[in-house]
Amino acid sequence: MAKKNFGNIEENQKNLTGANALFNTPSKDEKAAKRKSDAELEEEEEVTGYPLRMKKAWLKELKIMSANRGESVKNLILQAIAEKYHLS
């Protein structure tokens, strides 16, 4: 399928705000900046992805706690693990 260039869809259209992000590919500068931030993370410490399965009720409670504290669910889980196993 051929790529189509829609140009500036948002021009003179108040109801299509953000549509350019859906149809136009990001510039090479943005891609390079993203790669740099990923490289900086790798230099600091090695991070691995790990799937975590839990009961739906637990996730619901974590989401409520995260909203109350203003932190992400991920950070709450990581803090709990670090406290439990005395990790630093």
C-alpha cells in the first residue's frame, strides 16, 4: 500500500486538532532524539522488561492508590518490591 501525504490537515480546521500526529510520520530529528534518550538510559543502568500478572482486584486497588498519591502504578509496585526485599 502506498503512503499518502496528507500535508497539514489541521490548517484552517479547528475540529481536527492533533490529526497531523496520526497521519504524518515523525521527523528524523524526533526519531534520533528518542534513540538518544534510550541510549542514555542504557548507559546509566541495565533495565529489563518483565511481565507481571496479578489479580484484577489488586490492580484496581493499586490504581486507586496511584490516583490518591499521584504516582504511577509501576512506581508503587517497584517501591513495594524494593521495601520488601531491602533493595536499593
